[in-house]
Amino acid sequence: MNDNITTIDSMGYGSSVDERNKVLRNTYWLLSLSMVPTILGAWIGVATGVGAAMATMSPWISLIVFMGGAFGFMFAIEKFKNSAAGVPILLAFTFFMGLMLSRLIGNILGLSNGASLIMTAFAGTGGIFLGMATLSTVIKRDLSSMGKFLFIGMVMVLVAAVANIFFQSPALMIALSVLVIGISSAFILYDLKRVKDGEETNYITATLSVYISLYNIFSNLLALLGIFGGERD
């Protein structure tokens, strides 16, 4: 009997169970690997003063650099996701994201309990990921309709965040951070469920989606911890 059979599940998606598991394993493996250049980028950013230099930039300049670099990399990743260049480009993207994170990391390290806040944010992000990954394996219902609502929600949050550059409202910033954490957590569940159901068959694309959600959760959770739990000498 051939174990690598193609099945049609209750939601109508047809694919090999072995293929789905392979995509999921590769996604987890590449996601773990992507943490290395992210940490390296953040460390270099703090050590070389890139993060501090970004703090002196106009918020609009910082936004343009971040969005331009991020979307440029994401376009390249999608273009080369089926070639040998896909993984190196993804890892270069995660290094860039780590470099962009160095500004926040530097600010938090300026607090007397900064290192513990970073570890708490890391542990919290890991806990959320573990919870969403577990849910993706036990939930049987079709979650494909979630995608458009989550996308709309994230676009609205992004628009509000850009508007807050003008308003400079701490309360709005806190509310948006909470919303981003919630939406990104749901995105992890949605993206991993798509892999499990055979809707997403490219592990590079799957890794990119989950990585962005984890990045958003960590950065916003760290920002909230800095606001509410930061201690200065």
C-alpha cells in the first residue's frame, strides 16, 4: 500500500498528507533559522549605533525606509519563492527586519530592567506562537474566511498608526499595539491552518507570513512592556 496517498478532506482540499507535513516541517525549520539573522541584525544595529541614528530621523523618513525595504524584500521573496534564491532572500529580509528592530531594542536596553523585558517579550511571543500552532492542529472548521477580515483589520491599524504620526497620542499607540498583537496572533493560526489544510504549499511563503506576525507581536509586546514595566535608574 502506498502511504503517500492523496486525500480529499471535509473542506474539499486535496493533497498528500506527507506533502502537507513536509511543508509544515520546512516552515518551522526555516522560521527557526530566520531568528538567527534577525538577532544578528538587531545586535549589529545596537552595536554600531544604527538604531540610535534612526531615532534621530524624521518619523516619515523612518517609515519610508522601513516600508520601502520591507515591501521590496517581500516582493523579491514572492518572485523567487520557487527558486534556490528564495531562502537567502528571506534570510536577508529577516536581517533587515532585525536591523530595523534595533531602535526599539536600544531604547529598551536603556532601561535598568531592559534585558529582562526583552526576555519577557521573547517568552510571551513564543507562548503565543505555541498556543496558535497547537490550535491550528485541533481546530477542524474552515478558517479561510478569516483572511480577508484580518487583512482589512491590519490595513485599518496601519492607517491609524500613520495618522498617529500627526496626533502623537500615547493612548492610541497603546490601543494599536494591543490590536496588532491580537490580529497577528490570529494570523499565525490562520496561516498555519492553511498549511495544515493544504491551501498553502510553499514553505517560503508560509514562513514569511508567520515571521511577519511574530515580528509584529514581539515588537509591540516589547513596546508595551517598556511603557508599563520599564524602570529607569
